Amino acid sequence: MELSRRQVLCGTAGLAIGFGATHVHAQSYPSRPIRLVIPFPAGGPTDAIGRAAAQSISAGLGQPVVLDNRAGATGNIGADAVAKSAPDGYSLVVGNIATHAINSFLYTRMPYDAIKDFTPICALIAPLMTIAVHPSVPANSIPELIAYAKANSGKLGYASSGIGSPHHIAGALLCQLAGINMVHVPYKGGAPAAVDLVGGQVPVGYVTLSTALPFHKAGKIRILGMTEKTRTALLPDVPSISETVKGFDVTNWQGLFGPANLPPAIVNALQAECAKGFNSPAIKSQMEAQGLSVIVDTPDHFAAFVRQENQKWGSFVKSLNMVLE
């Protein structure tokens, strides 16, 4: 299953699944406020997505949804808080490719099992990601950048939002598939990485589209490619990296999870409200204008996708010999 740029309007057919045994739960849920953990700092893409999810769930289910920002360990701290909570639907988390795929193979000691300790509810958003260069770099396309990197092997640095981040993984994947040697320059977040890219302190960077687009339009950086398999309507002339480098695809997805053994009726109720909210014209247009692709999916499809992402990135991260305590 491919999540990239897919916009799925999920109906209510799946609500009947498991309805009989857990009907009582759906009738009484929710009877009090719901906690939605954001495992990253306030102000970033995950925080914005969490607010939209909270708005959708609260409007549909009639109870407040309280955001709880618990940043640290590339999302592990916040995700773990939900993994260890009661499976009653009152503790949820916005997880992503890091918390539920990459981290499992990056950290020597994980506080949770990304598959066994969670119930996938639905995918929500894919923050589109770009590869961009400072104007001083003599490259106007992915092939030209690859040629320049080969001619300057080991001399060209690329910025990411941190070790093990999707941005870092995208850079490492391009190096492996294109046969180039670039130096990883990790930052403590996407914003400082973008600042140094614009300032010329680092020549290449992997930056979310919402952050990169204003600088691109101002001529302060050049966006050369998208990390997903398909192009975006916001920059239709900018190709996907996969158009040059076969097999390249990094989708920085975000989704809603609960703890393991969450009753199916509660899962379906939450998924239905997220589908309704994120596919509404107001939220959908707002998200897409920021380079955030709506990808709301069914619980079963999302669960299968998360397992697939674990298999895909597990072998790749292991091949990089990256280990964090």
C-alpha cells in the first residue's frame, strides 16, 4: 500500500466491524476529556496536525481533546506514555515514521514495541519533504546535484532535523542509491537546519515543503526535488527524486494511535471523525496549502502500512550502523 499523496475519503462501512461485542463502549465513549499526546515540540508540523485531529474528534464526539506535548528521544517519550496507558480511548498519540518505524532500529533500548504496544487508528497527514540547495551550489536538478556530489566526494554537507529523522534517512538513502558521499549535518529541528541552509552555512538540506517554499519563492534556496514518489500541485515543475533515482521514496507520514487492545468500536469512532474532519474543505485546503498531504485511511490499511514501514526501514537503518542510546 502506498500512502504518498493519496487522499482517501473513508466512509462508515467499517464501523460495523466488531460492533456487537463493543457496542456498549461506543455508546458511553467518550464520557470525559481525551488526552492527545504530541511527542514533539509545540509549533512544528506534528503539533499542527494534532490540533486538527483534536478539533475533528472533539467536534464529532462532543468532548474536549487536550493536547499534551511530550517531546524527547525523537518522539519515544511521548509515544511510550500512550503505550503504557489504559486501552480505553482516553490516551492517544500522533505517531510518525520515526516513532513507529525508524526508532525501533535506531535505539539500542526502546521503551515500547512499535507494533505490539499500539493500536493503529488511521493515517492523517504526510508533511511533504524536499531536497533543496543554497544558490551557491552549481546544480539546478537532481542529476546535476549528483554529478556535483561525485566530483566533490566527502566535501558536500546536507542538513537534517536530527540523527535518525526522516530528513536524515532521506539523505542517507540518496547517498546509497546514487552512489555519492555527502556529510550528514544534524540539527536540533527543521527550523535551525533551514536557517543555516538559507544562510549558506550548509549547502544542501532536506526540509519540509511548508518551511522551504517561502525561501524557494524568494530565491534564497532552490528546491530540486520531492522525497515522495509523486510531484505536488504546489510545485508541479519540481520532480520527485524517484524520477532520477530508482527506488527512492521517503514519505514522512503522521498517524493516530492508541495503546494496544483498544476496542474496535472506539477505534472506528475515532477514525470516522478524523476522516470527516480532515477531508472537510476547511481543514483539507488549509493543510494542503501548507504542503501537508491528507492521507486519512482505514484502521486495517494503516496497520498494514505501519508493519510494512517497519520492515522497509529496519533493514536500511541497520545497514547504516547508526545506534543511539
